[in-house]
Amino acid sequence: MNTGLTQHNQAGYNRCVQIFGTSGIRYKADRDLLELAFRCGLCAGGRQLRVVVASDSRTSSPAVKSALVSGLNASGSSCWDAGLVSTPTVAYAASGFDIGVMITASHNPPEYNGIKFFNPDGTAYSDGQKMELEKRVLDSSINAVCWKEFGSQQLLPDAAENHIQAILSCFSGSYPLKVVLDCGGGAASRETPLLLKRMGCEVVELNCEPNGVFPRPSEPLEENLKQLKDMVISSRADLGLAHDGDADRLMAIDGRGRFINGDALLVILAQGVGAKRIITTIDASSVIEEQDFEVRRTPVGDNFISLGLKDWGDFGGEPSGSWVFPKFSYCPDGLFAAAQVVAIAATHKLSSLADGIPQYPIRRTSVELDRELIPAIMQKLVGLGPDTVDRSDGIKLVFSDSWVLVRPSGTEPKIRLTVQARDWNRVESLYEQVISHIKVVAGKELCFK
């Protein structure tokens, strides 16, 4: 067995959070995950709590959702099932409930699934909430309520429509653009096409039927969006848009068929909403500080951005495609982001906006490696002699002309490496130095990709 409650119990719990990653629970879908889903429902719920639940398009999602709802009902909670909808739709709907829960593994491959918990304000569970829930999950004394107090189940068919209407209320007028939309067979395959059509767009749909095995890799990376880029060019569209599996992410293609990287799209969106103070992650490009913003950095993970925006800032995002609009919701909302990009493109060509943002070479790779090696890797890398060291998320070495970030993934069993400099020669030189140091610590050849 690869993961889940059984293996966790056997291994023992010596760290604070073992079940949750930075973005909820994610494991391969199997018996262990079903058992864990039931246990999470039992422990997250409570007498007379009202919970909205939903799921993405994965083949395992109905089973995992049923296990979760069974646990919630056995705790005394009543559940409203929004069906197959996007994560931001669930987060938006949570305002009318005590808890929102989404069954999804986001951009992970289709053999994975997971659970995301939301507060009524749309924020994901904090580290403290996750730790408390984990303690309850591991407490063998927690049991179901008396049969007389079991909760009920009912449908919530209007969650998607309510979310769409709320977004439309933020965008007046009509936007007669031709948009190629690639939903990747994911949770927003029906929502986002409807949203954009109601905004006045001509929508060319690509992978906009829910598909549990995903017609393309779910993460909206440039290398996964060739079909979208080609379709934008061949259909002479104004732009292309792409979601991940649960539509908390959005990436864009300009009218020339060029992928707009996440750092540039962050600047475009921030300028589009008139933001003055923005929050982004430690792995975003240094070009952001060169724009006309006040900038604060967080560890990687949209939950850190959302929590930061509750106290400071007008807009937040990370280059992976998570965009948070705090005046609308504290959940990264790929649907709202799609509407915002369309509104921006209606007055300015995305290609011109992207060309106006400096592009510094950046290289992002990852490798499957034992996370227990990270302390030794960090100690080794400090020997490169950086000007400053940031240990808020892994280790970031900052030099006068470049920086390096090595950190553990919060969603996959990988270590991620990011290198940025003013020219490619410096990027490649620094990259090779870091790789060499990591290989020495690992004691073997590694496959970075």
C-alpha cells in the first residue's frame, strides 16, 4: 500500500502534519484513501454541522466523496452535494455553510485523489486546523454519534450557477473576443465555457467534457498546452485559456500562440485589477519587485497567499497559475481569473502586455529524492557563498545577480529546484553547481526534469 491511514498508523506520527500537504490531502486512490476519507469526515464533522461537498471529474471521485459523506453523516453533520464542480465554486458556496469540502487532487495525475477543506470565508484550512483535524483522525476513541443523530444528505444543484452569477456581477458589458478554452477534461469543463459565453465571448472548446483520466496532463504547463497553442493560431483566436483538474489554476496563451509564463501573468493580472500591494511566493521572479507594486513574499502554496491577503494586499498569486482576488474570494479562482483575463484582453492585446514585462531567464526542475536529505543539501549549498539566505521554505540563496531555491514539494514526493539570473549563462552555471552539490549529498545520479 502506497499511502493512507493504514500505512500512516504503522509508521507512527512523529511530525506535526503527516496526512496533509500544503494543499490538502493527496494520495493515490485506493482502499487506504477511502478509509482516510471516511475517517476525515467523521472527525471534521459534528452534531448539526452543515457541510457543502463536491468533487472533480476523476474516476475515483464519486467513491471518495461517498466515503467522506458517510463519515460526515456518522458524525451528525448534514451534507449538501454540489456535484461535479470546480474547487473555487465549492469555496464560494462555503459562505452559506459551516465547512466546504472538495474531493480533488488538483493538477496531480488521474490516479491520485484527495480532500480539500474550506472555511466559510473561502480560505483553505490553516496549519493549525489541519493539525487539529489530524489529531482527531488518529484518535481511535472518536466514534459515530447515536443512529438517531446521523446527518442527512441532499443536493445543491445551484452552486455552479451562483458562482457564475457572482463573477458576472463583477464584469459589466460584453466582451466579444474569440477564446480557445482548454479545461483539460476537469471540474470546470461545463462552468467556464458557460461563464465566458455569457460574457459575450465566442468560445472554442477544447477538452471541455469531463474526463476522469484527463485527455492531457492536468497541470497547465507550457509543455502540456501545445494543442491549445496550435488551436489559438489556427482559429485566429484572440487568446487561449487553460485550467488544471479542479480549476483553481488558470494559464493563458496570447493571440500569437505564445504561452504567457506565470510571472508575467501575475503582473498582467495585478495591473488589470489596479493592485498596489501584492503577495506572491518565494519562487516567483524578481521582476515583480521591479514593477510598481509593494510586494510581500510567502512560502510556496496558495494557502499562504490567501491567509496573507486577509491582513494585507489587493491581489495575490503564484507563477504556477493560482490567482487570488480578495475582494471576491480568498480561494484561488481560475474562473474569476479567466473572466479577468478576458476583460483585460478586450482593451489590450495580451501579446503587447507580455512583451512589456522584462523576462529574466528562469529554470524550474524537480527530482524524486528522499526529503530527509534536505537538511544536508541546505548545509552543502550554503557553501556557494550567497549574499543572503532565506529559510522560510526550503532554502533560497540570493546573489547580487541571481538566486536559487531548493524546497520540498508540498503536493508530490519531490524536491523542486528553481534558478533565476539576468542571463542564461549564469543560470546554467549556477544550475550545474547546485545539481552537483545535490548529487554529492544523494550519493547517486539523479534525473531532474
